[in-house]
Amino acid sequence: MKVARFYAPGDIRIEEAPEPSAGPREVKIAVRNTSTCGTDLKIFRHGHHHIDPPRVIGHEIAGEVVEVGSEVSGWAAGDRVQVIAAIPCGECAECVRGWMTICPNQLSMGYHFEGGFAEYMVVPENVLKVDGLNRIPDGVSFAEASVAEPLACVLNGQELAQVGDGDVVVVVGAGPIGCLHVRLARSRGAEAVYLVELNRGRLDLAAGLVKPDAAICAAEVDPVQAVLELTGGRGADVIITASAAGKTQEDGLKMAARRGRISFFGGLPKDNPIIACDSNLVHYRELTIVGANGSSPDHNKRALELIATGAVPVDDLITHRLPLDGVLEAIDTVASGVAIKVTIEP
């Protein structure tokens, strides 16, 4: 079979590999879609400390069951499935408390296990043990199902930030994650959603699809001032920083209303993770700062339902579809900023 395998930063090779077989406690799938994200770009450029090359990468996976291990029940050839990316252990103190997103023993598809940039792959026992293989609802395509994983992460972030009825929400970053945040906030009852982005072209592309109540280009105006003007000086109830820039987190504190919640959704570069935090703003305005780290198996299930019901449409966010031997082109497209979501169709 054909795979896209990471060997070193700047070195991903399309090559032939033996087709795998499912072990007794595993399931084999024919991969139908694996979507790309900014993390794949980071891996290509810098590698990752959890990846011991060579490794087939790709972690936003949907496919069809073709083989079921002898000790696995509940699955059959032909079942349409989505695979979680982050795999909690299910047994540690955090998992027992239901905090599976912050499991210290977490493993990941495409990092510790062979990923989805392949014609076939094995879903490991670790995924099945935590109920991380999900049925794709009727009416949801494989491509849409592959977007359930990033939507699951967005769902986790908005639940932690308590996005709800009547909120004014600011989403900073107009990539695929930012677009999903805009749509999910709307589905959760937000009164208004504003989208902030530094790159004018990227902002216009995203805004044309998800239609925020205001699109703010941070290269042209001061986004803090723009949000304050839009809210009559009050500020926003929730600010979600879906970008990897410390300034967006600092700005988030300044544009928050009293009792506002700021979600540090996007992580910062490991060599520059420190920001300037005006703690008096946090103190006197009673602000809440929350983190957000990935998603749980349950978030993935609920993300699929959000797609299936139409509460969060994702099909139009998939702007580019490429074959497996187009993985490098897909990563270049992600880097260029001309796409929203790029999916690979082995």
C-alpha cells in the first residue's frame, strides 16, 4: 500500500509499505479521508518530541472497517468510522475524574501509532479500550467525519469557557479552528461573534464562509479598540485565541468585559511561551483565563452529532481535496494560508 511517512524535518516520503493486519484486539480500516492541520505543518518543519521516525503521520481520520480482530466485538466490515487522535489511558487519576483531555499518559495517532496518511491503517487496542472508534452517522461523509476531531477540540474549549446564550464572543485567528469556533459559538446561542485575523486575505476567505457579525483585520486596526467600539465600551464576554501568538492572549485580556472568560486555545511556541499579563485586569474585572487541550473520546462523538444535525456545518470549510501522493502539496497549501481545510483522500 501507499503511505506518507515522516523521516525528519523537511523529509516526508510517499512510499510503498506492507499492508497491515489487525491483531486480536485491533481493527483495520481502509482510510477514506485524513484531513491536515497546522500540527502536520509543524511536524514537517520541526518534527515532534513524541514522534520517533520513521512514522506515518496524519491524525484527523475517517474510514471503513475492513478487518476485525478475533477478540473485538461490536464492529464489522463495512462500518463507517472516525478515529480519535488523542488517546487517554482511561485509568489514571485524571481520567477517573473524567478529565481525559489532560491525561498524563496520553498517546496519539500519527505520533505513537501509525497515522492516517495511508491507504490502510490499524486502530490500536488503546483506542478501542477508551471507546475511541466512533460510528459515522448516516448522511455524514467521510470528509466531514475527518473534521470531527478538530471540532471536538473546539467543543472542549467552548465548554471550558462556558460559551452560551447571549454571549458576545471574539475569535482570534481565521484558520479552520477559528472558523469552527465561529460556527460552534453560534450554535451555542452566542448573541454576536466577531472574527479577528492579521492576514487580510485569510480573513476575507474565512469571513465569506462563516459570516461573523464583524470581521476585524488586526493589520489595519487595533483589534482591542475595534471590539470595545462594537460593544459600546463593555468588551466581549468570551475571547478565544485560536492562534499561536502571545500578543493575541495579551489583547484578549484587554478586550474582555467584566466577568469575561479568555480561552487560551492556541498554544504558544515552546521557546517563547511567556506573555505580559495585567493581573489587575484579572483582579478587578473578575476575569477567568482557561486553557484548552485537545479533546476526549466523548467530545469526538458529540462533534459527529453536531455535524450530522447541521448545527455546525463543515463541508464547505473543506476547500482542497488531494490524493495521498499530494500530502506535500497539502502541507504547502496549509502553510500558504490560501485554504481553510485541506483533506487527503487515499
